[in-house]
Amino acid sequence: MKVYVLRQRLVTGYDTYDSAVVIAEDEESARETSPSTWHTKESPYWAEDWVTWENRHQVDVEYLGETEITTPQLVLASFNAG
């Protein structure tokens, strides 16, 4: 699996995520990950603290390296509490 850092600048302010580190199979799978673990692409709450599903292509994805972990997961997230 691969390790990626995600960054977004569309949804800002209090109670929003600005970045996250995730483990995913590829860049597109990483981009489809929301730092809010209860979010899914079908969730109406997707955009409250992260980008909308439709705008996920605007998330910056940076490849960091490989890992021996075999399960996609959120490793770390930066949350701007209000």
C-alpha cells in the first residue's frame, strides 16, 4: 500500500479539516478518503468539514512512500477546532 498526504483549501474555518495522511492503494483512492471516518460518498454530511464529493479532484494529493500495512486507513488528520 502507499502513503499519501491530502490537503484542501476549499472548506476552511473552524471545525474543518485542512489535511490528512492516509494509506491507500492509489492516488484516486486516497483522494476519495475523507478525514471524517463516518463520511461516505453517499453521506449528506460529506462537505461540512471537508470538500464535497464532486470537488474531491481539487484535493492536493502527495505521495509519501510505501508501507507494509495492507488495509486502507486514515493515519492522521489536521482538524481546526472552533
